[in-house]
Amino acid sequence: MNPFSTRDIFQLAAALTLLCATGCAGYRLGPTAGFPAGARSVSVTAFENKTQEPRLLAALNNALRKELQQDGTYRLDTRDGGDIQVSGEIKTYQRTAIGFQPGDVLTAQDYSISITARVRATEVATGRLLLDRDVSGRTTLRIGSDLASAERQAVPLLATDLARNVTTYLTSGGW
């Protein structure tokens, strides 16, 4: 014998349908910048490195181009300048010890590395500044036998995190 009536099952199904429909109410299908994917192009000019850390520029420029291509909201333009030009400067690079060797509170084994860049996106046709803000990225680094080698391997990960954050700001379209 079924403890639920047909009416109870119908009400439960209606409530679940309503819950599912309202749960997706804020979701938008497709690009979020307010125009069709690939309708506008973007070019990335080389950032300026204001830090003492070498190797950041190449890693950041490559990661930013890759992230913009993978996102697909904009076409990456490497020749003609694009509709939107992205430029900026790397302002800070910071390494902070977050984990230490067991039994030795002076020798770090884990670091948190962070980078901050001032990013500007300009609409080429009008000269209007679409984005002008500091954007940060970070990664965690485990020291093996050599800090320099470990840091060299972590720089692309750090640049990718920063590039993801920049791409998110560019594609959100909330200028």
C-alpha cells in the first residue's frame, strides 16, 4: 500500500520542477559580454615588468593569449591590433613562506607566490577605457632540492592564474 496519494506525488513533482527552474534563473547560455562569441577581437601588447623578477613577461603574455583563445568570447588578433587592446604592467611579485620543515621553524618548505598587475583594456575605435584595475594571481610552491628551480617551474602556473582572472574581467562585460 502506497502511503502517498497521487495528489501528494503531483505536488512534490511540481515543487521540484519549480525549484529546478528557479535554481537556473541566473544562468546565461553563451558569452557573457553582451555580444556573440568571436564578434570582437582583442590584441595583447607586451606588459611592462616593474618587478625585479625575470621571466614574468613571457609567461604572462603567453598565458593571457592562451586563456583568451580558450575562452572564445573574443578572437585573438595578433596582426591588425584588434577591436580591444589589452596592456598593463606587472606591479608586484611576492613570495611568502607558508609551511616549514618539521622540527625546523626557520626553513621553509612551502611558499605562496602572488603577482599583481595593473591591466588596461582600451576600445581601439573610440579610445574608451574599458578596464583599468589591479588583478592578482597566486599559486603555491613546494620546495624540493632547489628554490630557484622550483620557482622557475611555478612561474607559468602563477601567470596562468593571473591570466584567468584577467580574462574573467574582460569577458564579464560589466564595464
